[in-house]
Amino acid sequence: MSTATTQTRTTRHRHANAIRDDERRFNPGATPPHGHDVGPRARAKPVRRYPPEVLTDAEVAALLAACREDSPAGIRNRALLTVLYRAGLRITETLALRPIDLDPRSGAIRVLHAKGGRSRMVGM
């Protein structure tokens, strides 16, 4: 098979895929052709979302009491739980914090990559 024939077939294949993509974009309800995946955007969102569960003061105290005070890991876990609870941060936001993000003078924590890629300030 010659190089020209291979290039022509590749061009035809790309053109056909582009047409299919356009059809899917302008007619989202259409079923995809056999053997083609529609991608992650086609997944339906969960029908029911549960409200956040707020811990009681007793539950938070029990969590903090479970952290050992005589080991470095226990001290770290206690600090993480305290920041999570008092500042209302998400776990990924808390784990991404660096010492420079804490401002003890103003009592603020700078969260660089909050939900939605935004940055925000929260109280300590």
C-alpha cells in the first residue's frame, strides 16, 4: 500500500469522526453509533444528594481524645482534625495547606485551591 493511499484513508477517517462529533454536539439526545463511547459527560448525575452530617461537640471531643498526645502522628492528626472542624475546610484543602498559608497574627488560613479552583481565606 502506498503512502498516498494511507494518508487518504487517515484523512477520510478523521473527517468521518469530526462529522460524528459535530452530530453529537448539535444533537445531544441522539444515540451514539455502534461501538462508540459517549464519554464521561454523558453520565447522569446522582438523583439524590445527602445533606452534610455535622458532628456534635461530643463526637468531635471523642475524635480528638482518640489521637495520642505522645506521638508525632497523634499530634499531627489532632491538629488536622482541629483545623478541619474549626475552619470548616474540606479534607483536600486541609491536606494541601503549607506553613506559609497560616497567618497567626490575623488568625486566618489562606486556602489556595478551594472548590472550583478559587482561593479563599478562612478563620483559624
